[in-house]
Amino acid sequence: QVQLVESGGGLVQPGGSLRLSCTTSGSIFRLKAMAWYAQAPGKQRELVARITTGGDTNYADSVKGRFTISRDSAKNTVYLQMNSLKPEDTAVYYCNVQAGVAWTNYWGQGTQVTVSS
């Protein structure tokens, strides 16, 4: 069974930084991409950043220049470095993996990021 476990969330002051980690377990074959999504209360889950197996990255406009997605294939881990955090970044952040011919989505349980004074 594929399992994704996020960590690194927490409470941080505006302007601060966090680094989220997502470690995968189980067999994920035909990996296509790994990504981070954010979901604020009452809102839909939205893409924050994505990295493909080829190393191409995409970011939501709201986080460009502040967040960086990276991965360590050897550790089966994807990271999200979050700098210059703003209150509007507050959300539950979910790790996502897309794999297989159908680009099947796998999700972690989420980690809470709260940016507040």
C-alpha cells in the first residue's frame, strides 16, 4: 500500500520559514510527479508546487519566489521550503503523488501550517 506522510508543519510568525517533508512508502511505479497542495478551511484543495520526474517545477503565482519544491529520490522524499510566510499561507498542506498510466493521485494526511502573530 502506498503511504505518504507529511511533517514539518506548525505555527510560525509572518516572515518566518518552514520546511515541509513528505516521505513515501510502498511501491509507487511509473511515478510522474510529486506536489504540494494547500487547503484552507472551507476552501478547495489547490496546487502550490509540483515537481516532475524530470525535475521540472511549477508554482502557484502566490508562492513564486517564496516557496521551493525539491525532492530526494534516494530518500523517497519531497520537500517544500517555505520562506517569507504570510498569514494567507495558512492551510493544511498535503503531499501528492501522481503515478501510473492514469496519473493516479495519492495523498498524505496533511500537515497544518499556521502563519500568525
